[in-house]
Amino acid sequence: MPELRKDPVIGRWVIIATERARRPDLSSEPHEAAKEKLCPFCEGNESDTPSEIYAIRPKNTPKNTPGWDVRVVPSIAPFLRIEGELDRRGKGVYDLMNGVGAHEIIIETNQHIGNMADLSEEQIAKVFSCYADRITDLEKDKRFKYALLFKNYSWVAGAGIIKHSRSQLIATPVNPKRVKEELVGAKNYYDFHERCVFCDIIRQELDTKSRVVLDIDGYVAITPFASRFPFEVWILPKKHSCDFTALDPASRLSLASIMKKTLLKLKKGLNDPGYNYVLHTAPFRRQKVGYWKSIDYDYHWHIEIIPRLTRVAGFEWGTGFYICPVTPEDAAKFLREVDA
Amino acid sequence: MSELRRDPIGGRWVIVDTDHPSTPGEYDYEQQIYKNDICPFCYGNEIMTPPEIEAIRDNGTYPNTPGWQVRVVANKFPALQIEGEIDRRGIGMYDISGGVGAHEVIIETPFHNKDIPELSDQEVEDFLKVYCRRSLDLAKDKRFKYIMLFKNFGTPAGASLEHPHTQLIALPMVPKNVAEEIKGAHSYFEYRERCLFCDIIRQERQEKERIVLENNDFISFCPFVSRFPFELWIMPKKHSGHFCQSSADEIKSLAWILKETISRLKNIFPNLSYNYIIHTSPINSDGGLEGYHWHIEFMPKLTRVAGFEWGSGFYVVATPPELAAERLRNK
């Protein structure tokens, strides 16, 4: 019997359809779409990107030259532009505003390595500290409400043809819908129980264990109860905190370690699938002091990783109703048994 | 400067690239190329599917044999099962419900390689009538709260079989996005005592720049807040909450506009794969909310959805709907 499961945070129902796992089309898709050109993200090619915004590099090396560890540049094809005012307006029944925002590319290594799983833990920790620095910096721009940090690995996951490990950061002038739903869901739960919904999830998962993939050094990697996709994995800090940027350096290294292990398990166990991950963290809270009054207690930052194994049909987009062909319990068991 | 546009129904924001709009030629999409493997939906292979639930077939032919024009069977790999109780319960903090529902496949034509543009108007009308009949039949089952009709055409759009077919899923709850849409439409109705969708139709017919096609009963247009390039909505001009209550004349009009819309898209994008979903009101609900208006949302599969869209629910559209509509009108 298939099951319908409800996401406890945002209330989305998901069909966990064990029957469908037998369908023939559940395999990772081919990675390449086109031939790769010269990589602008490799060390030595700094002049092929727009001028850097930020870099982790030795003091004596100038901007836009080799010698860096992590480098941030503006996107050459930005979704949103940094200059200008929002100018909110209406047009009949419709509302619109100018596309103001920031769109940055975080180059995670100076070597031509495609998958974050193949970076060292120390390097991944540097990437995380770069995330925190960039988000903190963008918060100073009062036009922005949220900074969304995400990664598209491989062509199927929406990356371009260049295979060089990187993530993207987009600062938006409104809180994105999906983020808002999660914040509202977490707040509602808190108002009712006076507990954090994510802390409760972690407690129950550690208790039942069937969906735990890794439990190391202050972090857990789980396959969520209402997974939308096969082998979806969430990484959460056990210690309650709503804000990723507040992470201390030691904890960043632990996060890097569980991240690397999780990505390696996906790579080895599922034949190097494409994936996306998204950092879910608190929005900028400088305005409206009362508005996010309980957010320090009710929200809990985490990372959601989605391997791209199935093609998402339009109806799943259109309805918000997902059919997951592998139970999260089977997925967790499988991933636990992969060496990494 | 690109624009941020807000969907008046669900409140979603979309980024529309009005600065450097992409032309159709710039989309490097995966084409649907028929492989013509042995197909359970073709004539002579009726035995490969679960037994038929309903069919339009020649007089004197028997169920599960050739001679049909439209055929409905249960999905061989159902996401939900028809037998059993819903049995809603909690496991600790989690909620769970039995996967009770119906999952049917409507085989639109016996021809393996005939998508909607290659069918006659009558053939399109026939399978649309079957959509209605199946919806009405399943609505009798009080366990079901929503009937979702959707088509995935082509492997890139998530179809596991290439033979043209539509799926019908009857659910014991209303899917999240639909529920939000209904709620959004309802609060607009409460505030203005008018249907939001009727207002949209009025504004679109006035401005004309996003309209692709129009006939007596329907308009086909690129929505102001498109999530995908060349997204299209087909909407009845007359206010109506339920697709399955459409009259025979309306179904005839719908068949024409659906076929013509897809033909125009496929003229621009050869071997295009796509999805469409019929958005209609929930069933067997007490009271029901006013101000909903059924429609079809049509999504061409031209781009790959990436991490930004997942995480944010924000979409980025590289071709403004005004430009897309213009291209489609002139095709």
C-alpha cells in the first residue's frame, strides 16, 4: 500500500509510492549536453570572469590574479541586477517591480574539480565561511530581504556546460514564497507547541533511526519523512540555530565533514548523479523588529540536497504534489551502507 | 532592467527578463524522438495493460481487443490504490494517510506517433469527453476530494511511455498548489465580489498583447506571471468552477483551441515535449469556496529547473510572455 505523507513544516503531502520503484526509468540521466569550453573558473583564467567581489587569498596577492582558495564573482548572466530602485507598482490586477538584486557565483576551488564531494573537508569549510561572509555582506543592502544560496551540480541539475564546482548566491528584494511558507509553518508549530519543529524532527529521527544516514559531530543527515524525491537528504545542526551565518569556525569544519561524506555516498552509491542543494536559513531581520519576534526559537537552518534521478513532470510543479518512488527508509538504509 | 512580477492568485514572484529576452532559437531543449519500442498502448497489445475501464470503440468489438478510438485503463504502476481506507494517523510528530486513490491512464489515440496536432478535431473532442466522463464517475466516490487530469508528453517531460496518453489521479486531499490557488481566488472574491480569473480574462482581452488565440468559449494566452518560457493558459470565458460540467459545445471549442495552441508551439519548437494540467475545483467538499474558475495550464519543456527554483519557489523566465504570445500569434 502506498502512503501519503505530510511534510510537518509546510504541510505538503507527498505520495510515497513503493510500487513505482519497479518502473524502468529510475536511473541517473546522462551528464553531458555539449562539449566543455575553456574554463573561466580555473586558476590563471581570472581575467575571463567579471572582477572579483570577494576572495579567500593570501594577503600579498592582488585581486583577479592566481593564488586564491575561494573566489566570488558576479554572474555574467544575472537574473537580477544590483543597480536601481524597486519601484513597486500595479498594472490592473497585476503587481510588479524592477528586477533589483544580486547574483554572485562562488567558485569553490581553483582546481578544475566538478563535484564538491571531491574537495577536501578543509576546502569545503572555507567555502562555507565564504557563504557566511557573503550573506552577511549582502544583508547590509537594505533593499534585500533574503539571500538564497544554492548549487546546481551537472547539466541535468541546471548547471551550464562548465564542470567546475561552484555555488550561486541570489539576494532578492522579497522573501521567496517557498522560504516564507517554511518560516510560517515553523512559526505556527512553535506557537502551538513552544518547541522548534526541526528540533522535534531531529529528536524523532534520532530515536527511530530508520531515516538517519549520518550522525556525526553535532550534525545529522536524514532522508526526510515526506521526501519529495528519491534519495533526498537534509543536513541539520543538532544545536538549535536559525541563522547559518552565526556558525563558528570549528562547527563549519564538522559541517564540511558531514557534507563531504553525504555527497560522496550519493556519488558512489548512485553513479555520480546530478544534484541541487539549497541552504535554508533565516531571512534578513534588520527591519520590522517585531515581525520575526520568535524566529530565533522557531526556525532552524539546514541544507536540503536533491539528487536528480527522476525527471520531474510538469504536474508535480503545477500541483505541488510529489510522487516519490523510493521510500525514505530504503533510501537511508542504502546510503548508510555505501562506504564514504 | 528585468521585471519582478507577482502572481495575483498565489502571490508567487517571478523574474521576467525584459532586458535581454531569449528568442525561441536560443532554447537548447531536449527533443522528443519516438523510439517505437513495443508499446502496451498500441492496437493488438491490449493484453499488456490492466483491463479497460472504459473505451470509445467500434460497434461489435470486445473490451481489451483492437477497434477502439480512446481507451481508459488503470495505471500499471499506480501511485495510489483504489482499495482500502484512508486511515489518517500520526506517527510521533508526523502525519500519514493510506495511499487511497485512483490512478488511470487515458490513451488518447490508437496511433503511437500521433500527438494532439496530428489528430482530427473530432478525435481530440472524443478524448476530452472521456476526461469529463471519468471525472464524473470518480467524483461519485466520496473518499476522493480532488481529481487531477494531466498529460506528460515526451520523455523529457517525464512521460515513461511515448504513446500519447493522459493520466488521471483521484486524491483523498486537495494538492497544495491547487489549495493555495483556490484560497487566493477566494480571498480576492471576498474582497471585490468578483472572480479573479474573470478579471484576468477581461484585462487580457483589453490589452491583447498576451493573447494567442480566442474563440467563442475560450482564450489561450501567455500569463503575465509565466513560470516557464512559452507557458500558456487556456481559460473558459464563461465563469465556471468545474471542468467536467462543460457542455458539449464547449468541449468542441476546447478541442479546437487546445489543438491549435499545441500546433503553433510545435511549429516553433519541433518535437517539443510538454506537460499540461487541468486546474479545476475540488469535489465532495462541504461548502466549497466561491470564485474559482477552471483552466488548463500548459508548460512546454524548454528549460531545466534548477536549485534556485527549488529553494525559493521563484521562477526566472527568459522570454517575456508578451513576446512569446506575439511569436505564437504570428505562427
